[in-house]
Amino acid sequence: MSATEVIEEIKRLQPEERAKVFAFLADHQSKFVEGEPVHYMDTAKAKSISAQIFSEHAELFRKLAR
């Protein structure tokens, strides 16, 4: 079975079954994707860090915006 056929089969699944496939893939991402798995930072932490960076380097960002 080709990847295209597998994708088409997944598209035909009921939403509950499709969700199981996506959960499985998410849980096993590092085994299926070459390189490092994608990691996500907590939104509040990301906002805090970005605010600190923009504050500390405000002049640089103003120059870059020109």
C-alpha cells in the first residue's frame, strides 16, 4: 500500500478513529520523522521570554524595522 493510499484510507475514517491515528502519530513522532522531534514551549513562557528580548534589544529592533 502506498503512502497516498494510506492517506486516503485515513481520510475515510470516522472522526473518532482518525483522532486515534493522529494521537498515535503524535506519540511516536520521533520514530517516524528524521531528526529531532518538535518540542513546544509553554505559551506564557514564550511570551515572557519574547517580551524580555524585545525590551533588552529595543534599539536593534527599531533599526531592523527601518
